[in-house]
Amino acid sequence: ITNDVVIRSVNGRGAAIFNGNALYNFYLKHNDSVLDGLTITNGYSLNGGGIVISGGTVTNCLITDCTAKLGGGVAILAEWPRKTYLGTCIVANCAIRNNISTNGMGGGINIGDSLTNTLIIKNCIIENNQALASHGGGICVGYDTGNTVATIENCLIRYNWVDGRSIHGGGIIIISTNTLVINCTIVSNSAPNNGGVAFAKSSTNTVVN
């Protein structure tokens, strides 16, 4: 989706199902693009098995049973080769469950490094996602040294897990900086290290309530 298009279900996400047939996913590339009220299932891509967002909003969606190397359900990534987001990226009022990251971070959601833009995940249920041989069963924020200004708010993050030796962050791993996690419930996640939340740069990130 490369322009200001809104794709919205008339009768809710139970009535509008996109089956990627283990071949396809959505890619939002415009700040005003919107996916509203869809079920996205059986999607596949190297990044973002269900959805890749470089700019835009995903709301009231169910993203389930999708697979990717990086970000099994959702990947919020810079549009190559610009290395910056097109605009604010929002994931709101969504259920992201039963997705798998096969050889990268973020079983449910992976948020890449950003230098300039604000990223918001709010009022979501992120559950039963898995990262194989890497970090962040539910959510991974950042890669290495990038500055990601992200807010994760009013979310339920549960039953996510990671596999592998010396792997961190069953619920969330925050590798980047300037991330705020506020008013979230993070429970019943599992990892060899830091089952709930793991920090790589804890002095520049905040968890509140």
C-alpha cells in the first residue's frame, strides 16, 4: 500500500480474512495508509510474516499463525534503502498471536532502529508468539545501537517464549534506546534468561506501572 488508502472491513475482522497461503503479507508504505478490522493469517515473508509497516496504521486486526525470519506477526522497519520511517507507525487494538520468528528477533512484533520517528503500540494483546534461536518472544525493540523512540502502552503480553541458549526476553527485549513501556501486563512469558523483560540499554528505557 503505497498511498493514502484505507482498507476496512464492514463487519469486523471475523468477516474479512486474508490468507497469505504461506506466500504473501501486507506492506504499508504511506503515512496515511490504514488496515482496519481484518484477520491476517498464514502470511509469510522474510520480514513481517503478517504485515510490514514503514508508515501507517494497523487497527482492530487479528494477526495470527504467520511466519517470518524477523517479526513473525508484524515488522516495523525502515523502507530500504532510506533507513528512516516514512512516518509515525501505529499498531492499535490488535490481537497478535501464534506467530513465529524462525531465525530472528520478535516472534510477535519486531521494531527496527529509527533515528527520527515515533512508534506506538497500544491496547493490543500479544500472546503465544515464539522466537526461535533469538530474542523477544513477544516484542523486540531495536537491533544494535539505533535510537528507537517507541511507546508500548496498555498492552497484555503473555504466553510468549524464546528457544535457544543464552536467549533473552520471553515477553519483551529492548535493545535500542528511548522506549517507554507503560500500563502493560507482562505475565507467563518464558526464556532461558529474563523471561519477562530484558534490557540492553536499561538506563535509557523506562517501564512504568
